[in-house]
Amino acid sequence: WLLPSLCMGGAYVANNIALELTAATSVAFLRSLSTMMTPLLALAFYRRKFGKKHIPVQLLVLVGLYLLCGLGEVFSLLSALLLAGALIFGEHALDRVDPVTLTTLQTAASALMALLCALAFDQGIHLGAATPSVWMSILYLALFCTVAGYLLQNAALGVLSSRTVALLQCFCPVMTAMFSRLLLGEQLS
């Protein structure tokens, strides 16, 4: 349970740093590369077979992304790698713990890492400046986006392979692009 929790917390923090440094649409598309990284991690850690014909394409994609990336994109790629780790290690952790327990541990790791980063890089936490609408936003994001998202992912890992869950998460960039356009006014070039 420790590895998927640390990976999920790290992915959460890296993703939020990436959102500070680049457009939400870019972060979502790069984060979906966990689909590509998941089979590689499965091969590295659990010796799951990986088609050799996929290796050259995946290496070319990574080289191309490296050449195009700024700091925000690098954090997006780190988030994708950590999310792939959360999927791979989470799939095996679910043999020992239930999805609610794993979700609780991942939420605690994410909260702790976010708190440590806020203290280290954001000059602390300023709760007095938060209005009721800010608290409602925080509550919504914490419960529905983070905890519910972790729980749904872990429940899916209980019945689907980590590769399939990673593939299904490819819908995220499309939805992010749509909502980024509607809510943030971002446009794809």
C-alpha cells in the first residue's frame, strides 16, 4: 500500500506544480502518457510481457516530448510516471487491502505531500484569507475530484488490469480540453 500511496501523492503534487507552470490542456494531454508508461513499469517491476514492437514508438514519443518540454511539461511527465506507478503498485496492493483503505492511504499521502510543499514553497498556509466560497471550492475539489477519483480508480483496479485503467484514463485530456475551453477560455492551437 505504501508505493501506490506515495506514487499517487507524488502525482498529485507534480500535477499541481505543472498546472502552475503551463496550460491545463497541456498538462492533461501529457499526463495521459501514463498509458504509455504503465506497461513499461509493469515490465520493469513485475516482468509482465511487453510487445517489442511498441518499444521504438514509445522511445520516439519520449524523445520528442523531451525536445518540446518546458518545466511545466516536465512536471506533467513526472505526474504521468507517478500515476503509472500508482496504477501498477495499486493493482497489487488491492490483493491485500480493499479500495476504500487504499484510497484513504493515497488521500493521506497526497494531503501530507501537498502540506509539506505548501510549507516549503508557498510560505505556509494562510487560512484566514479564505472566504466561504473558497472553502466550498476546496471541499468540492477534495471530496469529489480527489477522494472520489482515487476511489473510482481503485475500484476499477479491483476488476480491470492497470493497463486497461490507464487506457480508459485517456478520456481525461479530451474532457480537460473541453472544460478548459468553457471555464478557462483556453484554446488548442
